[in-house]
Amino acid sequence: MHRLLKRQIKKYLAEHGEDESLGPFLAAVNEAYEQNERELSLIDRSLELTSTELSTRNETLRKEVDKQLVVQNELKHSLAALNATFDATGEAILAISEKGSVTKFNQMAAQLVNIDILTSPKISLLKLKKVIQQFEDRTRLAHKFRQIKNNPMTELYGQIKLIDGRFFEYHTSPQVENNEVLGRVWCFRDISELKRNEAMVQHQAFHDALTGLPNRALLDDRLSHGITYCNRFDTQLSVLFIDLDDFKKVNDNAGHQAGDAVLKEVTQRIKTCIRDVDTLARLGGDEFVVLLENLQESSISTVISHRIIDALVKPFLIEDSEFYISSSIGISMYPKDGMDTDELLRKADMAMYHAKAMGKNNHQYFDSELERSSIQQLQVENHLRDAISNQEFQLYYQPKVDLKNNKVIAVEALLRWKREGANSRPDIFIPVAEQTGLINDIGLWVLEEACRDIRNWIDKGLTVLPVAINVSPVEFRNKKLVAQFKSIISKFAIPPSAIEIEITESLFLDNIAFAKDILQALRDFGITVAVDDFGTGYSSLQYLHQLPIDILKIDKSFILELSDQPHNAAIADSIINLAHNLNLKVVAEGIENQASLSFLKHRGCDIGQGFFLYKPMPGLEFQALLERHN
């Protein structure tokens, strides 16, 4: 019986007593109670299960919500990073729908295009024109738009220039979804700085850094175009190769900064002498080239050359100092002198060196004789390079005579080349040796051979006479010259007084202070110093009292024509008097007759040298002469 019903019955029976007729009724009531209890139990179980399921679902939902919050937060950060990247990129990006409205843009795009256009519901034709008007080449841009219209799926790349000078690189591609074009993305990158750098690199590649003039590469290009033009229109062109005379003095005396200033001023002066259509280029150093095109005759080359020479001979005022230079100009003509750029420049260069040889500060046209001379010089140079190792050189000695007693008191060492042909003449190969720098090795060979002969004469008990050795300006500029002289003289253990050096006046022009230091060092060592060919070229009384010299040698051109040219006699007489007043000895070379010898003796010249007295002779022959006079 249900516990609740049982409790009720007990209470009732306690009050009314037992009644058997209530049995069935009580059984039915009991069944009802139990049925209700079972149903309540089922309901509780169902509620419990439902509650558990709801709790589980709630927990699952809460976790999903938390996960969605995390994802949403991540998306928020990703979107922020994406937007930041979108704005921070170096490109202006525009997304435009098919209907013509801007659906997305970044800050770079806002800077490039008017913001009102970007935020408008639709880009109007008027506003689009305002954008297009910013481009320099609108025709080319219109062509690109037609390409897109004809093929909406096309991708385009290219560059555009704005009217304000800026350059942009662009890329555009369609926005596609399910094979349907929804719009188009345009990307623009500012490459103005890159273009400027490219232009600068391009300029540097074809222009001289100091003067801004075209360099050799650009000159070659313009010369090639000029030749093509000449062939097409039957005209001529000329190449003026300009070299500045004595420019080295500016760098040596005032420094490279002053030299650079002079080169810039030279550039400006030459520009005033040529036509606007002409090209002025700098090849480097102090070498310039002028290209004159479209010439009907060569006379214009002469006129312009004269203008340039006259312009450059005027003094250059740099930082309150005046510098004087001049120019030598070589000219080649197309088609007469050459058919390509290299040949025209080479022949103009040859003509320029000829102008220098003609005394500088002038212009010379190329001719075939110059080329023959150049070929000869190259042959001489090639042979000279092997002359020392092949023992092709030989020293000859020409005695010097005391004109008071007719005794041999000194001798000059003269270089001879034992090679057959005119090229072996000293007046041919010595200039080539000087130009190529081979003179330094040859000069050392001469000094060593002379010292070896002197040592031999000493060992034979013969009287040591001073041996004069010629030192060229090229050798003199060798910073090791003094050390080399000391080393070789010491090597053969001969007295330094046995060596005399003969130098020319031209080396004093470059740097008199440098010359003074070198000569003083040699003289302090015991070597005698003589000035050769005195009275020609750049003779100056200034250096006679500044430099440590012992002897003046009168140039033989005055001595050879003493009887025929009265002014030569006057010059020789003046040099003798000048030297004696400065306590210097005087040597007259080139004595070839009795009249010259008598004149010089009468005028009190100290020493004579020439074919009339003694011809140059090999070492053994001179040794025999020493033995006879010993």
C-alpha cells in the first residue's frame, strides 16, 4: 500500500475503526496513488534528463560563442592589420565596380586622386576627365581603356607620366567571381625617384662628372649618327681634338682644385666658340673634342679652331691667381680622313700631336705623312723595347777641348743604336723613347756604361776626365733619379766629380723649385751641372742665379752660322759675357770650321766641342786618345 495512503488510513481507523467494505476502494485508491507516483517519477527523470541535455547544450553553445568571439576578435585584428597594410603599402590601390563606383581605396589612392571622386556613389564623366587630365600622354591611356573594354578579363601593366613630372607604374586586373567580372582593381606605384636615379645613372654613364660634357661613349654615338647623316645628305663633318698646353703646371703649382676650376672655365670658353648644333666632349684629363657636323666645306673648322685658340690663350683668374695655358688642336675630316669614329679620332689625335710639335698654340689638319710618321714611331718603339736586352746600344764619346791650351779636358757620352736604317738615328729614336717612358731605362743604361768605362780607365791608370751625360726632362721628373745616380756611381767606386749631367732649359718651366732641389742634391754629391742648348726656346735669366749650375753650353745653331749670321755672333758673345759674369764656364758645341774656333777663342769662350776638333768615337778609340795624352 502507498505510504501516503497507508498513513491516511491509519489516521482514519484510529478515529472510526476498521471497515472491511473499504478494502476494494482502498485498493483502487492505492493503485491510483502508486500510478501517480510512477508518473511523477517518470516526470522527474524526464526533467532531469532534459535539464542535463540543456546544460550540455548550453555549455556547448557557450563554448561556441566563446570560440566565435575569439574568431571575431582575430578577424577584427586581421582586418585592422589588412587595412593598415592596405594603407601602408607603397601603391595606390583602387577597386572600381562594373557600375563605375569606387568600392575600396587606400590612403595612397586618396593622395593621388581627389577624395570627392573616390567617395562619390558613381564616377561621373566630368570627374573622370579631371583625373585623366593629370596624365601627360592621354592618347596612350585611352588606348589602354579600349583594350579593357574589348576584353574585360585582360590584365595590363605599364608606366604613365603625370603633367607634374611624376612617374607611376600601374597594374590592373579584373575582380572575378564565378566567371563574372564584378569590377577592376588598379594599382599605381610612384617610381619618380627611381626614374630620377635612372636618369642620373644614364647621365653619368654618358657625361663627364666634372664638366657635365658628353664623354667618349656619347661622343662615339653622336659621331656615328653624324657619319650616317653625312652619307645621307652628302655633307662633311670634322673632329677637333683639343689638348691644353702646359696644363700640368696648374695642377702642380696650384693643386687639382684649381686645375678643375680651369677645366670648367675652359669648357665655358669653348662653348662660346662653337655652334649650338656642335658637340663638345671631354675625353678625360685636359683633352677635349669638338664635333662639327653638316659642313659644306672645311673652312669652318679653321675658323672655329682660331676662335678656340684665341679664347684659351687669355689668362684664367682662379682664386685671385692668374694661370696661362694655350691649346693645340688636331683636325680630321669625314669622309676624307676616315670612315669610322675610331679612325677619325685617332687621326685628329695625330694631328694634335703634330700641332704640339709645331710649337703649340696652333691647329693642324691630318695628312698622310703624319700617319706614316706614326707608323714609323710605333716601329721604333717596338724595336726599342728589345734594344737593351739585345745589347744594341753603344756609347760614343766626343771630347771637349780647353780653348786656351787645346787640351782635352772633358768628354760627352753620346748614345748610338747599332741597328741599320734611318730609324736608328738619335734624333729619331730619342724623342720616341721620351714619349714612351723608355728613356728612363735607356738613361740608366747610359749612366752604368759610362761608369763602367770610367772604372776601366781608372784601373788602367789613365787620367779621369769628367763624362757628360744628357738627362732628358722625362728622366729628370723621376723621383728616384738622385738615388739611382748615387747607387750606380757608388757601385763602380768612381768619384762623383767624374760625372757631369747636361740638362735642357725646358725642364725649368714645369717646376723650378723641384728642379732646384734635384740639382742641388746632385751637386752636393759632387756631380757637375751643365745647361745644354742655352739660348734657344725659353731662356730666362731668372733661373741662372736661382739654380745650382756650373756650365752653360751655347746651342750649336748659333755656332754653325757665326760667319753668315751676324746676330748669331752677337748672341754667342752675349752668352759668353753673361756666363763669365755669373762665374759659369762656357762650352760652345757645333764647332765645324776654323772661323768659328777663332771667333770663340777671341771672345774668351772656355771650352769647345765639335767635328772640327774631334768627332764622336767608340769607347776603345777614346781610351787610345786618353793613353796618348796621358
